[in-house]
Amino acid sequence: MTPDTGRPTTVTLRLPGSAPPPCPRCRAPVLLVARHPHSWHNRSGARVEGLRESVLCGDCDAGDPAAEGLLAVVSAVLAEAGDGADAPAAVASEALASGAFAAHLETWLTAVRHRAPDPAALAAEEARWRAGEL
């Protein structure tokens, strides 16, 4: 019997509606927000379980080979669905349930999970937080 750790095992996706959150890298509206399980080891070496949010940005991720397929699928869904809150949810859910979307999402999340933070970007984000911009 495996003990229940309480750790989330699924990925939660959110397609931004009429007011998408800004990309933390370039401040442009994001196309997709994925919340996924994430773990790390603290200073004492103990494993810490948690969640991490990753954003798909049409500008920042345009040159990323791991994001190309996902960008194409998400952009097509959003173009077909129309603008914001009036977008038909059936179109988005049907396209997002496709096997192509799932495969592209897994490719992108695998790449995102293995990326190390950029110290300069972290310092800039901390400065924005301290200034009350986040």
C-alpha cells in the first residue's frame, strides 16, 4: 500500500479569458497557464513537494522548439473561439481534448520542468514585487 502524500498529480490548465494575466518575462498577455506538480530539495536535503505555474507566451515562447506545437494548437483554438469571455467553450474544450494537444503539452511541460531559474530574471521579479507591481 502506498501512502497518500496529498501531492497533486494532475496538471491544471487555464485558458485566459477577457483579461489574461501578463507574462512574467515580457508583460504581454499569456495564452495558457499550466499548474503542475513540482519538487525540489531544500538545504537539508529533504524533498519538498509543491505546485508550479508555467505560462505559455506567444512572444517569449515563439522561438522555443518545445513550445512550437503547443503554440500552434492554442493559437488555433483561440482564433476559432473568438474573443474573451464570449468565446464558445465547446470549441476550446474539444480542441484541447485532442491527442495532438496532449502530446504538445507534455513536450512543453517536460522542457519547462527541467529549466533552471535565471538569477537576473528572479532579481527583476523581486524588484517588481517590492515596488508593488506584482
